[in-house]
Amino acid sequence: MSTLYDYFWAADRGTAVDWAIGPDGDWLHGGSLDALCADRLEVKGLDPNVVLGKLVSFAAGIPFGNVVDPELVWPDPEEWPYGRQPPPGTASPWDSGLILQELPESWLETLAGVVDDAVPMLALQWLDIEEVRFADYPDAEDSVRTFVGMARRAKAAGARLYCSCCV
């Protein structure tokens, strides 16, 4: 069973948290990307840290080890460091299983800058990674085109890319 990931773009972190988690991070009364976010992609097994990170490394022409990691936005790592016990009678946002990450600006620039002629080769490279299994080459190519298109629209809007998931 694979984890579902929601990729979307938003103007800022506050908006991303409101959309993906709930108003002001209120996960108990959660938000819904379905209702709030017109431009989103729900995918299975395409995690941001490794799978999408490898696509970015191929597109940028750099080793995967040199790719900047996505940044955790929610739970707020300063307010709720991982493993911190909540005060009695309160719940930790980590218990919700919800995670929201902001993809690095360099990823947005790299993906938005992919020329259409480069998509087939990127799809072929991405198809070969061991961390994900695409149905076939057209599936990998369609996924590359989808991420590139989303990055272009986000860049045109002056927005950032985000990924939310529930683990």
C-alpha cells in the first residue's frame, strides 16, 4: 500500500496550511484541498523527498545528493519538534499523521524551466528509478508533464509548490 501525496501551489505558507491542514493549522476541523485548491495533483507513491527529488536532479543535471530537501511546514518544527510530548489534555499535531512540506524554490525554477523537448528523456530516466513503479513509459511521461505544468503555473502566479500527505 502506497502513501497518497497531494501536490499543489499556494501563494504562501499560511494559505498552504489553511488549505491542506485546516484554518490556522487546526487539523481537528481540517480543510479540504478538493474544495479549496483548483490546481492540485493527487498521486500515489511519488514522495517529494526521493521520487520527485530524483526528477529534479535529472532536470537540473546534478547528482541526487546535491538536491536541496523540501522543508517541513506543518507540524511546525519549532513549535512541535518531532518526539516532543504534548502537555496533558492536549494532542500533538504529529498524532494527526498529516505532514505539509514546501518544495524548494530551486525545484520550482528547475521544473518550470524544463523545455518540452526534454520531457521524453526525463521520463525515461525517471521510469528507471527503483523507488517507484510507473505503469509504463507514457505514465511516467504524463507525470513529468504534469509536474512541469504545475510548476510553470505556480511560477507565473508568483506562488510556491507544496506537498501534503497523511502517514
